[in-house]
Amino acid sequence: MKKKFLVVILSLITALCAGGAFFGCDLLSNFNGNHTHVPSSRWETDSAYHWHDCTVIGCSEQVDKNAHTLEHIQAKAPTCTADGNLEYWHCTGCDKYYANANATQEISKFTLSAQGHSIVSMHDNENHWQECENCRTITVAKQAHTANGYIKNKNGHYKTCLECGERFDIGTHIEGENCTVCGYTVNYADKCSSDYGYNYLGTLTNGAKYQSLYEKIDELAFSFHDDKTQTASSVTVTGGASYFVAGEVNYASLGLSLNQAESVWATYRNDHPLYYWLSGQIVHNSQTLSLCVYEDYKSGSVRTAENDNLYSAIDEYLNAVSGETGAYEIAFAFHDKIIDDISYARDELGKPQTEGWAHNVLGVFSVGEAVCEGYAKAFSLLLNACGVDNVYVTGESKGEGHAWNMVNIDGGWYWYDLTWDDQPHIGGGIIYEYMCKAGAEFTDHTVGEIGNFDDPMNYLYAIPSAATTAYNSSALELGEQFTLEYFTYEVCGYNRVSLKSAGAVSGDVVLTDYAVCGTRYFSLYEIGKDAFVNSVNVTRLTIPQSVKVIKNYSIIGCNKLNKVTFVDKDGWVRSSNDGNGAVAYSVSAVSLENPASAAALLKETYNMYTYTWVKSAAAS
């Protein structure tokens, strides 16, 4: 009964609402606000104030409304172990955080987390340790370096720590070439090398890394070169090819790419011409590169024997310039002696020789034949040994790959190409078209691309700027003349002169082996064209042993000449050119025994062309 009554009441209320729906709403709209505010737990804000909204329906009051009380918090960088924060503003009333002082950019995150230590390995001359590179907190205690002994080269000495790999006890030698600290004694490997390429690498980005790899290569090569107990090991690469290697160095540990590593290797080879056994090939993987060795020199005992012969030959060349102090004269001497001593190396087909010896210094110092690389490397080696700055240059010349040199002469850099100056078909076998030449560009030569790491096997360091004016000094140079009594001489080679003019001499003329100018003795090497053109009264001429060339028309004016005495009668060849090609004849020593016959032969012509007389190299 009660349930029915309740249902009736609810139905009545529903009907009333349905019949007069706006009646109840009118009651709410007439809300007069006489109630107790029930504030929300949430703060509402604008840029100036914060408040709580009243939660009673129909009430729009803002309860506890107050202006923000902003506290400014400065930005603080995080440390390795402590958090930091962004710059922000905090309202102490509503406990909200803002990115700006106007409180228009509310933020919820402003903390910057601690970074943690960034560990790096450190060392000084005594210890190694690890520390944080940011806060410098030491994380691994200092420990003393350990090493087996000094590593030595011509520039100084140092030790390498067995644990951390860093250098320490770095110093220069005491007592010059014989150091009382490390025991260094001058050796051929150091004396005959250059540091031009090494210094150049140091000027590049990552230069310290390049130099570090260069030094690792040097340690390996130096150890292998003179050690008769070391034999190169054989390795087989992908594809089945086998090579002999002296050992390997790790380039990846230095953060270098393979191309960069091979470019450093190419630079090292240019700086160290003495290492004839170091071939132009490399074996490598993703971490290391190995120094390849010509098979002929894989054995330590073979290298030791070869080195002894090589050092003796080098000493012979160095003795030839004993007493010379000027770079011009030293380079002049080596230029002439190399060309006099060797021939251009060709195979049985007449093509440039491809054997390894022809491309390294053994071609010059042991075999007596070489291609351009051999000429240029031997020249560089000898200049290095004399302390004359020079650069080994590669590129093209006359349409083919080529090698030549630049030499620092009294502060200016000059071009040299011994290969093209070796001209055996020309009287004397030597010219000077490519010696000590100035100019931004070298005639007939194009320098290879500089600094191209994408072509590492042909990598070339930046070469110096060449002198723009011809070399000139107070000393006598090539082509300069001096006069002694009747005779005028012209410098035609290192310590060699050509007799340019004999003046009005007459009767019996005896030429001497030497002409002295100042303190320098010049060998009378050549009797020049027209030397006796004004010597009509000469009746007898004595040609000394020093003379190796007698040019065309040298005695053209000697109408009364009827006797010629050759002090050295062996090995003379006379040649002429009638316009259709050169014709050469050997002159027997017997035919020169009689001075009258010798005079007739010397004055003889061939199809209107006078003969040039040349002493053969074999006879000399």
C-alpha cells in the first residue's frame, strides 16, 4: 500500500514537470546567493590572480581571490652529480610554476637531470689516470707510466707507456748525434730521411692523429730495416693473392679511415727513400694496415747484406761533397754524379723497367740503372743526408707519370729533374735544362693533385711555392765565366769548366787538367765550340786527361795546327750529324799515338760537319 502511494507521488511530480517544465527553472534563476560557498580544491588563474571557484550550482563567486606572489628562481646548470633547473617563476599562493614573469606560460617540468661523469683518460709526463672531463673528478687513481726503454729518432727520444700507450720522457738529444740520455747514435735511416711530409700532416685537421699513425709506421719500419733476425711473414688476402708484410699498425684506434691511413703511409714513403724494401702495395682490413715488402728483401740476412752495400755507396756520394757547405753546390754535385754514374733503366723491349729496384734507391746505388722514381728518391736521400731541405714530387711530365724534386736553395725553392737532364745521346751525356729552375710552373711538368684523400695511393702533400726568379749568388754558378791569362772558362758542370776562348795564343799550347778560381779547383772537362777560333798561330796542342768532350769547330781557327797530343787516348768516340741522322765512329788509341795523325783526325769533317769528340763513360 505504501509502495503504491510512493509511485503515485512520483508520477504526479513527473506530470507537473512535464506540464510546466519552466516552472522549476524559474525557481533556480531566482537563486539569491544566500548560501555557504563550497570552494573547489583546484586553483584557477589568470596572469594576475588565482582563486577557487564555488562549486554550488548557480554560484559564480571566486573564492580566496588574490594576486600572484611570484618567486623568481634563477636557471642552474646541472652538474655531473646534481640536478639543475630552467629559469622559472613560482607562485607561493597557488603553488603553480611559470616560464615567464607575466605568469602566462604555466609549466610543469623545469628540472634538468644530473649529467653523470664523462670519463676521459689523462696523462702527464709521469702518470696516467681517468677523470671526468666536466668536473675533473678523478675516477681512476693516478698510476706511474711503465716502458721498456726509449724510442729514438733523429729529432729526439721518448718512451711509450705499456699500459696507456702515451708518450712520456720526451726530450731532444744531448751531445748532438750521440745522446747521453737515451744512447741514440746517428744512423742511416734517420740521416737519410725527411720530415717534410710529417710536418705537413701536422698542419691538417686531425693532424695529431695523422702524425701518430706516421710515428707508428716509422717504429715498425725502423725496427724491420736493420734487424737481420726479422723475416717478413706471408699473408693471403681475399681472392687468394699472397703478400709479404713487415707487420701491421692499427689506424682505426686513432679514429682514422682507411683512405686517411693509406695517405699517411704514402706520405711516409716519400719521406723515407732509404727503405728500398717497402713496396708500393698495402694489405689492410677494417682496423689495421700492413707494410708490404718486396719478396727479394723479405729475409733479414738479405737486407743486412744489401744495407751494407747501400751504406757504402751512400758514403761514397757523401765523400764527393765533403767540405761543401752551400746547398747549391751540394745539389749540383749530386745532380752530376748520379747522371754520370747511371743509365735510364729499360727492359729487353726498350720500355721503362718495372722491377722494384728501378723504382727505388737501389737502382742508383747498387744496380747502376733507374727510372724517374729511382733518380728522384736517390737525389732526395742524399740531400737529406746533407741537411738540405727538399721535396719529392710526383705528377706527370711529357705525357707520362713522373717523379722529380724541389730543393731549398738559400731560402728559395727550385725545381730539379735529373731524369730529363740525363741525355746520353748529347755530348757529355748531361744537360742542365731541368736543374735549379725557378718559376711557379716547371717546364714540361704537371704536379699531381694535392691532398686528395680519395686517391690515397697517389696522395701528395702540398709542395712549397717555387722561387720566381733565377738563383743567383756571389759564387760561380752554371754558365758563369772567369778568365785566367789568355783563357776564358765557363762553368759547365759541378767543378767542371769548358774552355770558351783561348785568345791569341800561339805555338805549343799545353792545356792543364785544372783551372783555379779563388779557392775552387775546376776540372777542364770540355773544349768548347770556337775555343781556338782566334788562335791561328797554334802549332801544337796538348789535351789533358781531364777533357771528356771536344765540341764541333773548337779548333776551326787553328790553320797551322799540325800536332795534337792526347794524354788519354782510350775510349774516344767522334760523331757528326749531316742532317739525316747522327753518325758515330770509335777512335782507336793506336790512331792517336802519332800527334800528326791525331791532329788530322781532330780537324777532319764529315759531309761538311765537324766531329764532336766524346770520351765514353766506360773509358772514363
